[in-house]
Amino acid sequence: MPACVASNRYNIGSVIEFDPQLSPVQLSLPLYTAPVDRRVRIYRENAWPEGAPSPDVMRTRATRLLRRADAGLPATARSLSRLVVTANRIPSVTLSRPDDRVYTARVHWTIVDDPEFTALFTRALSGGGFMRTRIRELLDRASQRIGPLGIYDAAATKSSHEPRHIDLEAVYQSALTHLPQPDRGRGLKVTWGRKAIRKGGSLRLGSLRNTTGEIRLHPVLDDATIPPFVVEYVMYHEICHWVAPPLTESEARRNGEHRVHHRAFRALEALYPKAGVAQAWIDKYIDTLLRRAVA
Ligand SMILES: [Zn+2]
């Protein structure tokens, strides 16, 4: 299934749009979507905020926003032809009118399910004006509420994976030894993530939940054909997120840095002896991993 939802009125394009102007591609684990639809693109993990809900949850929220806006529109109103949920570092909402009949909208992920925004959005679509200042306030409020850690939906990511090949705890202990101060990375919980992704879905090889100190690796990594240093690198990357946590929105803006993969993070990550080789391996075999993850 392609990562988009289409009905007779709406097309939800890519779930998260990567804006190279605002989020330059940096070394990071890739978050790929398969090229099954021209609207589906390839994204880097750094375009996906650590705290953002999974793509499925995001798509549900975007669909809900469209339905609610639709329900509030008078019959004479223009339709919304495209809604793009954005994940740019600087949150924004734009509404444009490519022709007289339709609107296209770009809405930051932090605000998609905000009821007040839904009302303002519907008002704008009905020709009632775009309440710029109020929307700005909602975006600011949303950024503060989610903080650096976010609102990840735990229930959606429960794993049923039975370990076959890799001892996660051993990988974790080994990865720790590459930190300049290994103690700073101790005490984390390491588990396998949810197994299945859908065809055309995205693959996140590792994640860290800062609120609970839990690292999850994707079960596709539990395979004898994957070099051990690749698995350890993914683990190390996530440990680095714990040691060098995300910046706040304002810190990142002030320094012109990526909020999650900021300079201090990248410096720490670069200490892993085979970081470059591991990243190259992942880039080379990501399609294979994706196929296995779907199977
Ligand atoms: Zn990362």
C-alpha cells in the first residue's frame, strides 16, 4: 500500500515532507519509504522528529483533520486538493491556492490534531480569513508542549519479536565502550521494536524514547547476515541520543543547528570507529532490509 491516502476529494501526499532548505541532509540513519508512488519520497531520519507519532498515526490525524474541515465547509467552498504534513525545524502552516477551485495546505505535524487549529483551518478554507497570529501562537504552544521528547504513541509499537541471533544486551554493553564516558550511557533499556512494516511503509532501524530511556532496534537487524558492527552502530547512534539529547526549538534556531542531530551529537557519533562504513553498508543494503521487513 502506498504511503498516501486518496479519496475522490482529497489526496494526502507524503506523510512527512522533507524540505532541503530547512533541514540539510546530515549523517543519520535513513528513514526510507519505497518508491511505489511518485508522491512517496525518500526521507532521512533527521526529517522525522524523535517525538513524532508513527507514520500510521500521523496519517490518521491528517485524515481526521481533512474530514473535520470538510464537514465544516459550506457547499460553495473550494476543496482542499492536497494536504502535506511537514516536519520542518521551524513549524509553519501555509495555505495556497493553485487555482480558483482548490487549495493546497502544508501543516506542521505538531498541530495537525489540535482542535483549535482545526477550527481556524476550516474557517480559512471557507474564506473566513487566515488567522496568522493565532495560528502562530498555536504552533508555539505545540512546540513547548511536546518539548524535546514528544508524544510518541507507545501502544502502536509493541514488539512480538522472538530474538534469534543477536543478544541486544551484549550489543548495548559493547557499544557503550566507545563512549568517552561510558557511564553516561548506562542504565538504558534495550528491546526489539515492532516487526512488521507495510509495503511502501518506512523503516526505522533504531529509536530512543527519552522519557523512558528505552532503545528499540528493528527486528530486521536480528539476522546473521548483517555485520555485527552495523547493529552495534545503530545501537551506538541511539545511545548518543541519550547522551547528547535534542536541543530545544529555540536553541536549535538560535544556533542554526538540527534539533536532534546537532553538532555535539554528530561529534559524539563520529567516535564510533566504523561509523562511516556502517552507514555505507546500510545505504547499500537498505532495499534488502526493507524487503525483509515487509516480508
Ligand atoms: Zn538519530
